[in-house]
Amino acid sequence: MDYAKKIGKGKFEAGYQFRYDSQDGVYDYLVVPEITDPDENEKFRGTALSKNKINSGYGQYSAKSKKLEYNIGLRYEYSQRDVKLSFDPEPHILNLSNFFRRQAHFIILLMM
């Protein structure tokens, strides 16, 4: 979902996005030197189920005058990843919250 509005000589833009994906996999690693403990060896083969939910939003402002063009913005993401491993009965949950700033871009127009 995106939104745009002219403000002054420039344009303000904002948006929101939700992403969801799941990954179901089988893994089997070759370990050298070989592990002889069967319980320890099980950690290197099995299944993994991962579910990712990502919410993100952004805002930016851009404008242009006679000889200067600029753009500045900010993006925020909140994500949650749930991973279930066949050898571990407890789910592994990772919550991340990140800001990503867009560097201010200034362009000096050399055309007359």
C-alpha cells in the first residue's frame, strides 16, 4: 500500500507492506571428523520449519528547485521468525526491530 501527496515544491510518499513466508526443509550435514555420539549427531540432520512475518513502513520526501534536487527518507521493519527444529522440542523465536535511514541525496543540476 502506497500513498503520495504534493507538499510545497516536493512530494511526500509513505507506504506499508506485510510479507509472510514459510520454509520447510530437510538437512543432513557431513561432519568431519565423524561424531560418534548419536545424540550429538542428530543435531546435524533432521527437519526445520521456519515461518517469517515482516511488517514494514516507510516515509520519504523529495523535491527539486532550479539547480538542486534532494530526497530523504526512513524505513522501519518489524519481523518475527519462528523456527522449529526436529531435534529440539522448543521453538526458536527471533523478533527484530530495525530502522533503515535513506541517506539524503543531493544532486546539483549543472544545466542552465
